[in-house]
Amino acid sequence: MKCVVGIDLGSTTTKAVLLDESGSIIGRGITNSRSNYETACAVARLETLSSARFYMLERALEARAKVAPEGRSLVGSMRDAYRLELFLGELGDLRATILRNLAKSLFVGPAEPDFASTKKKTVDRATLERAASRILDAVEHGAPATFLGGAPRKSEFFRDLAGAAYVAEAEALAKEENLPFEPLAALYDRAILEVEGRLQPRDTGGLLERALVRVRPGTGAGPDPVHAVLAEAVAEAATGELEEIAVVGTGYGRQTLPFPKESVRSEILCHGRGAHRVFDGTRTVLDIGGQDTKAIQVDGHGVVTSFQMNDRCAAGCGRYLGYIADELNLGLHELGPLALKATKSVRVCSTCTVFAGAELRERLALGQKREDILAGLHRAIMLRAMSLLARSGGIRDEFTFTGGVCNNPMATKVLRELVNENYSPDITLNIHPDSIYMGALGAALYALDDARADRPPPLPPFVKKSTHVAQA
């Protein structure tokens, strides 16, 4: 199957979308952006190719009518089991990296044989090795409960999931064994940078087979014909050819994207076109990402007619919300639901990321509720966005909200209120579950244009590199 790829390199996350020759979406992938842009793009591409394998699995099951209903009901569970297998593979790399770093004495001064010392206790290397192994064993043991059984996950990223589980287990072990917590945490902090900096081998066929065993292990009472047919479909999906004929990149870091110049498009154009593709009535687009906010006007063909962007200040962007979440010791995903519980909106004087923490702490010290403060912060953020929209030409029907902040329920609630107050309640506000992929989708559409015009630029070097890793 011939396909094209669009990659959107953001400050926080890197997204990718895969289209077939007809323009249908057959895969999506996302990863947290790293300091190494090439690795971030390569991992997002691999995630997209994995997603495409499940698209191919669904098609293979449709062709097998006898097991199609039962088989298709298992695809969602297989996705979760596939993510579990990927997680366990990266966890194995994390374990090996931690033990290797300990053996190399990366944290030990040249004249100090012990790993670390505190006023309470000196910990030798052997003790730390045993402690780290126990922590990682516990993380591995608890991993199935995180991925299987329909349990909601706070994040899709290995760093977040492994980090949260590791810290929880390290705190418990440190208390139980009277060990200092800081050296144990430092082991993870050092190792995760290495793990994220390299591409993990991805045996797609093997991962799919192990996922199938997890969701349908068989009865053990003889051949299972349904399982056998499912295995055939899995094998077909794993070995089906995916030929990438064009790749286009965009995003916040596009000036340093590891792409040929001919393969890079403006994020303004890509977000406008992606939003118009999903909602063809779109005339105004608001995209709030990690580091920038874009107000875009498009015509009936998705062509950008005007736009405005925020300045270098990150206030009003996802990074600002992330900073507030850190100050409150909350997950980013918890801010919106907590703000929805507010009984009033506290007026916030500063939306500057630098000073937001100070004002937040001051208001908390005055006894104001967290949810009321957060309601005010969300309103301040969206007021900045409304100002950008006004400078770009206002809001026209239909209005499409994209970017990671679109997944924040308080942000969308405040935006709807402001549109009603300043424009009209009759304006359609489009919010899509996959809105974070709009930029990557637009880039993929430009890649499709290049392929159809028979002028695809050279593929980025990381495509060959990550293809080799995927086949390892």
C-alpha cells in the first residue's frame, strides 16, 4: 500500500498522520518531543505505522466474515495489549540502562566508592542495584493493570507512565527499607534521557502476536478455530507492505526539522488545511499549542487568507498551563476538570508565565480556592486568544478549535462563553477528539499533493533509519 506521512513537530508533542493514496487516514501517532528532533520525528512515524497495522488488521478481519464481528470486538483490546508490550520493551531498556549506569559509576565521585550519602544513611552500590531491581519488578508487575481491562490512562507516553510508577514504588521502598529517596529517583532521571534518545527496536509482527495471546489465549481444550483465523489476520496485517512515497514536516520547530527544505510547510498553512479537511465548513481556526497560539482565517478551500500569532511570550499557551499544574502538583489533565468545579472566577492580574506562580501562591495564601483561581486563569488565557482572533479578522462560522489545549474542558467552556458574548451563540464551534493531529493532517495533505503531482521530495534520512529499527 502506498502512503504519505505528515509530521508536526511541536514543543511538547510530535504528531504524525498517515494517508493512503485516496487521502483516507489510515494511521495516527504521537510522542513527547525530545531535545533530539530527529528521534522525535522518527518515533512519531513509528507510532503512526503501528496504528496503520491495526487499520490493516480491521480490513483483514472484514475479509473473514465468519469471525469479523468477534474479531473486530477484540481490536480495541489488542491495541491496549500492543501498548503494554511496547511499554514492557522500553521498561526492559530502562532497567538495563539503570544497571549499566550504576556499573559505570556515573553518579559516583572518583574518590567515593559509595553511590550517595545523606545525614541518615550511606547507600552502597549493591544496595542501590537491589533496590532499583525491586522497584522495576514492581512496575513491571503492575503494568498490565495500567493498560488492560479498559482502565483509563493519564498519558500515552512511556516517560510519564514509567516515571509515575517508578516514583511511587521508590517512595514506598525508601520508606520500607529506610533508604534515601533522592538517589533512587536520580537513577530514573538519568536513565530516561538515554532511553528516550534512542529508537527502540520494534518487531511489529511479534508485538501483534503477543497482543493476540493476551486478549485471546485460547481454551487449552483443543484447536480454537476463531483464534486461528484471528492469527491469520494478524499475520496479514503485520506483513502487509506500507510504502511511503512522500513525507512532509511542519510545526513549531520546523526551522530545524530533519527534512529536506522542499519537504517543510508552514504550520499556519497545515493547521488551516487540516481543520478544513475535518470540518469543511471551517472559516476560522484557533490553535493553542504548547508554545504558541495561532488565529487563522481560511476560505472555502481551506486556503489561509490571514492569521495572527502570539509573540514570544508563552502566556496563554499549553506551557503556561503546564507550569500552573506543576505549581499545584497536579497532572495537566486535571486542571480543566478541577476548574469546572469553581463557584466563581477569580480575576487574575498576571498571565505571564514567569510571574504566574507567585500570584497563584499569593492567592492560595489568601484562602482562595484552587478551582476558583484556575477558573480565572482559564478565562485569562482564552481572553488572550480572543484578542488574537479579533486581530486576524474575528470569528466566522464555522469556528474550529484545535491543538492540545482543545482537550481541556474548562478552556472549551470558556471559549464557548466568550464567543456567545462577543459574537453570536449561533456560531458553530467545532471540537474534534483528534484535534491535536490537525497540523500533521495538513502536512500529510501537502505530501499527498506532492505525490499526486509526481514531484515527491527526497525522504528524510530518519525514515530509512527508523524503518530499519522497526524491522529489527
